[in-house]
Amino acid sequence: MFDFIKPSRLRELGIVGMNERNVRYIMENNPRKFFPVVDDKLKTKIAAQKHKIAVPQLYSVVREQSQVRKLKDILAPYSEFVIKPANGSQGKGILVIVGKDGDRYVKPNGEKLSLLDLQRHVSNTLSGLYSLGGENDNAMVEALVHFTDAFKNFTYQGVPDIRLIVYKGYPIMAMMRLATSESDGKANLHQGAVGVGINLGDGRAVGAVMHNVTCLAHPDTGAKLSELVVPHWDEQVLLASRCYEVTSLGYLGADIVIDKELGPLILELNARPGLSIQIANQEGLAHRRAKIDAHMAQNPNETPEQRVAFSKKAFARG
């Protein structure tokens, strides 16, 4: 487990640190001209749809403060939805509503919000409170994903998602993020979600972490994390690989959710995926990157299907 390994051993194990990630993974592979398509979730959704990649349905976009007064009418057709900033990061500003109780909106933890609460949240979003650079933003209203029953014992009042890191179009490492009571129903590690390392070969759990500390069971449900198996695995790995063509980014995080009826959906893309995925997988990125670079030197211009076949074989565990 990485929480017990001396720093001198990290490089030998292929662990990538923040500085190395920023220089050798992001700067060398992600031209800044391509960042807007992933930094803006609305642009991500439009780009994904052009490539026939499934995404959650977009209900509405609030772009101006004058629209905040009309929020009741905008939300009237929907009893459940998600409000998120188009340019947010680390899960900030995402508001999940799972139902209505009279004129109040119910969050996953049972807390009830008034229309005024939602208007204030949207107004703050437009003002840039949650955006990457603090600049004015758009508020997206999306369909709430009804996650597959396969994870009902592994998450708490929220939609779990799969983070797949893609290097030059090749899936290189995967992790599942499970909502907890601490994370308020959001699958975000910074807010207290659990990260479960996933075997690229077959979609089975290989380890788990919460707040960068190894854990064996979900803190709320008690489910053994080692028993987690991700359904539709082949479809998801291919979906992530195809996002390379969508974005032209050589180092990319693809966040995928599995809807009970619609199957895997791209939730968002990230040009700066974090490094906790290494802890969850109990393995570093560096050795895998070297394998991909060596393979590409002999096999240039592979299709997404060929890239996935290589990664599943090269990085299978057990």
C-alpha cells in the first residue's frame, strides 16, 4: 500500500508526482488551444454529441442574471435534475436535486431547498463563484442519472462514476468514485468520495482509497470494496478511448456514469486529471506510459478499438 511506502521507493514503483504530471503529461501532450473543449462542460457536451458519444440530456442553460427570475418556470417540467457550472472544477457548484416536496427541492441527503436557495445558487454560478478563473459562467440544468443497480451497495445517495485516464488515446488507468455521506452524494474525491482502483483487463476492483488513505469497505454501507465489478466494461473503455478524437488531448480524464436504462454516458472530460488514481490502483502511471510509448513507436495510428485491445492486455491485473 502506498500509504506505508517510503518516498525513496516511489520513483522505482513508477509513481508520478504533481510536477512530473504537469510537465511530462499535461504540458507535453495537451496544447492549451484544446483546453476550452474540456474546461467548458457545455462545449464538451456539444463536441461529444458531434462524435455520437452519449451524454446526459441537457434540459436548459441559464446564461444571464435576468433568467434567474424565471428559474421556477425553467425547472417546472422536472422533479429531479442537476445544476452545474459549465466551467466548474473538483465538483464545486454542482447541485443535485432528487425530488420535490411541495414547493421545496430535495437534495440526496434529504435537505430541502427553497426556490430562493436555487436562485441564489444559480446567480452565484453565473457570477463565477465556482468557475476555474472566477469569470462569469453559465449554469447547466441536466437530467439526473439513474445509476445501475449493480452499485446500489457501493454508493451513498449519489451517482458513482468511472474515471478513465487516457494517454495518447490509450486507456492507461481506471478508477471508480463512489459517493458518501461526507461527499453529499457527489462522486468527487476532494469532497470525501471513495476511489476504487479498477483492473483495465476486466473491470474488477484492485484497491480503494478515501482521503488518500487505503480503505477496505464503504464508510456508509459497509460493502466490501474488493467485491466491486463494473458492468459494461468493454463499452466504457472504448468510450474513453474515443474521447481522444473528440478533444485531441494526449493526457485526458474521461468521467463516465452508467444509467440504468441508457447505459454508459460521458459525464465530463478533464485535461488535468489528478493522481490519487495511482494510490487506488496501488501502481504508478510511469511504467504504463513507457509501455504505451514503446508500443506506439511500432504501431502508429491505431484505431480506438486497437488501442483498447492493447491496453486491456498490457495492463490486466491478476
